[in-house]
Amino acid sequence: MKKIIVPVDFSEHSEYALEAAASIAKKYDSELIVLHMLELSNAIITADNESLNEEAVFYLKLAEQKFEKFLEKPFLEGIKITPIVKHFKVWSEVNDIANQHHANLIVMGSHGVSGVKEVLVGSNTEKVVRHADIPVLVIKHNPILLDFENGVFASDFSEEAITPYLNARATFKKIGAKMHLVYVNSPDGNFRSSLEIDKRVSLFLKKADGNLNNLGNVHVVSDYSIEKGILNFANVIGADLIAVATHGRKGLAHFFEGSISEDIANHSTLPVMTFKI
């Protein structure tokens, strides 16, 4: 993890994310690219009027001053920091910054959302998760202890989940966390018999690993929904991290089909890491 992107908005939750990223950076000698999205109106950005251009410069300078003060944190001492202030129109541009800097991870804070706001607007974190090509670690609370020992990787064990599984396995190994694989059998998914699940899991591991050595780490649970099954299982084993694969759905497909990974990222109290399919 040579480079970590940390989008911040100067809120308490973005400070949690920054501290979590700093903890990871110290372990792996990573560079933090701290990104502030300055949301200016299109009128200020596109106007030809000189006074409006001066207004844009004023807000940019103000953001830079606030940014500089925000980065004066004791936990950042000894870490290479690259601050970036950008004007963003859409949150997918965070992924563009990550690609430009060849970053390995995005760390974001989130307070989560629910109800109508979640359906119509969604959280900024959710938008980043939806568009990111690299893993996104979502932090909800003050990371007093950020030693990942037991992690849950939730999967449907389909062929398209092989790549995120391999990426998650490599990441878990790197951070020293034991991976617990979980399949949730629920009415809101494709309910399967025990025999069907066993065959599905075995075929998946043979294709992904070339063997069945990891079969003992696979847990099959039944619950009313996939989301509840994942969260309840993580609670039972005392997990400190949940990892999920995401399709990165966009637009109407996202709203009609929904995304379990984004629901988990919104509703889990544990840190959540997403891996794109």
C-alpha cells in the first residue's frame, strides 16, 4: 500500500478516516494523498466576469488555509502527506485522482444514511464506493484500535466474485487478518439447498485457489436478508472488518437493483472494505 487516498470535508468523520489512514501508512510506509473536494457553484467556475473569477480564487485560498490547519494533527507526524484541493462536480472523480496517482486504497469516513435520503441522494461515501476501481475502506468511528485480526469476506461464490476474493485474500494477508468467508442463504437472494451451496463453494475455491484448503474457513448462515446475515455473522465471530465485493452499479441500475455492498458500507458499525468485481 504505497499510496492511500483520503477524501476529507473537515468533518469529524473525515478526521476519523484520516487517523485510520495514518495508522495504516505508519505500518506500511505509505504516502497519504489527502483530497479536499471544493464544491463551487457552476456560476462561479464558468462565468467570464472577472469579479466572479476572483470569487473562485478567494474560496480556493480559503479552502487551502482551512486544509492546512486541518492537517496539523499529531498522528500525521512522520508521514509523507500530499494535500490536493480540487473542484469536483461528481464524486466519480475521486477514482480519477486515485488512478492518476496509482493509489492502492481509498479511506473514507461515513456516518451512514437511511430512509428516503439514502434512496434519492445517497452518501458521498456510497458514491465513491460505487465508482472506485480500487479497494475502499469505510470508517465509521474513532479508530482507537485499528488492528485487524478477524475479517469477514462475504461472497455469493459466483465466478465473477473470484477476482475480488483473490484481492481481498491478498489484502487480508498483508494486514495480518484472518479471513472468514461467509455465504448467506436468505429469501431475498437465490435460496439454495445445502448440497447446492456445497457444490457452488467447492467449485469456486477450485477455480480461485486451485484447491480446497480454504474450505474450512467458509461459513454458511441463514438469515432474513443477506445484509443482516453478514452483519450478524460478523458480530458472532467478533470481526473487526467486513469485506464485500461490489458491482459498482451506476445510474438507474443501482436504484432498481440496489447494492448489498453499499448497504453494508452505510449500515455497518465496523470498518467496511469494498473490492470491485
